[in-house]
Amino acid sequence: MKKLFAILLVAQMNTTIKAQSFFVSYGTIFTKSKAEKPIINAKEDFSNSSFPFEFGVEYFIPKSKFSIQADYLRYTGFTNILMNQPPYVPNFPYFIVNGYGFKGSIIKRFDFELKYSITKPNKWYFLKTGIGLGIQKSKSNGYELFYTPVLGPDYIETAPMAAEVYSTTQITPLGSVDIGLRFFKRIELGLYAQGAWGYKPYQRQTFKYAYKGEPQPDAVYVADGTSIYAGFRLAYRFAKFIK
């Protein structure tokens, strides 16, 4: 897959460099921990797992406001089980745990989007939206699950927390928006946000517990690639502007 992406990128660079924009983004990615079996009296987690760079190229379709974007994103997979513990209990002898996350995966995604410029391409500002598909691959990073035991006051583990990591490949639908300013008709600086919808779990976290003294069904949470990437983007545009 890496070789195919590299070949396509080099071929595009050699043949149509004057119709392209090259960019780099830096930001944070928020990943969704979905409840296969929810924990009692708590919510699903949606929080940032890492701060990745994103690299890519945008090809402008002549005489139109459409463009095609290809980019590469690599980040750390994450699951988190939240617990609605009381924040403070007088004379409670143990550390109060309100949740524990596990970063056990490396996620690599190659994205392809059709972009549409809502503003005119020769303006000093820009607003673009996009839809597309990503090829997402996951694998273990070799980390093991280490955590502080959950010993109350409301939630008490009845067995050690467990995590599983899977090697997966899936196609993820994408949607994006970017907005910013254009300097010297070539340099673009702005904000970029991209959402992805996953469906194949690459990481699963299980918690066996009792709640206020009553045994409960196991809580199971997964990460499947559902995420939002948000960051700053810097681009240099080789393409001539459409008048």
C-alpha cells in the first residue's frame, strides 16, 4: 500500500506539478470509545489520543471549483473506560480512579477526498468542504495494559482489566472542512477538520467489576477508527488561480 501511494504521488508530481498544492497539518485527533457493553452510570469517551502530523497533496481540476486531495495520517489508537466515581470520599484509603485509557495501536490512514471551494479560488481567504474515503490499517504497538487497580468507592474491579489489539484493514468514509487565509496568492494558512467513521474494531478493552457492592456484567469498549482530526494547515500552491 505504501508503494502504491508513493508511485501515485510521484507520478502526479512529475506530470501536473503546476496544478497542485502541497500541505502539512499539525493538530490533535479525538477518538471515540464505543460501548459494546456499557458500564453502569457512566458515558462513552470521546477524547484526544495523540497530536499527529498530516501530509498531502491537492490537485485542482482545471476550470472548476473542485479539487482532489490525497493525504497520509498516522496516530495512536485509544480506548477509554470512564467511571462516575465520587471526586472525594473522606478517609477513603485508596486512589480514586475515574477511568482508564489504553494506547495499544498504531493507526495509518491514506485518504482520498473530493473537495469543493465555496469561495472563489482567487480570493485572499478560502472555505472548502470535502467528502471521500480512507484506507485505514491498524496494528499493535507492543504496549501492555498497565493501570492503577480500581478499588472503589463505587466501582471495584473483580478481575484485572484486559485489552486486546487487532490488525485490521478497512475503508472509512470521510468528511472535512478547511478555512483560512491566502498570502501572496500562493501560501495558505488555516484550520482543518476531518471526521472519519469506522466500523471494524482494532482495539477492545474489558472491565470486570462490581458497582456499590453488586456484581455487574462485564463492561466492554472498542475503538474502530471513528475520529475527528483538527489542526492547523500550511500549504504552498503551485496552481494558477481561476479567474
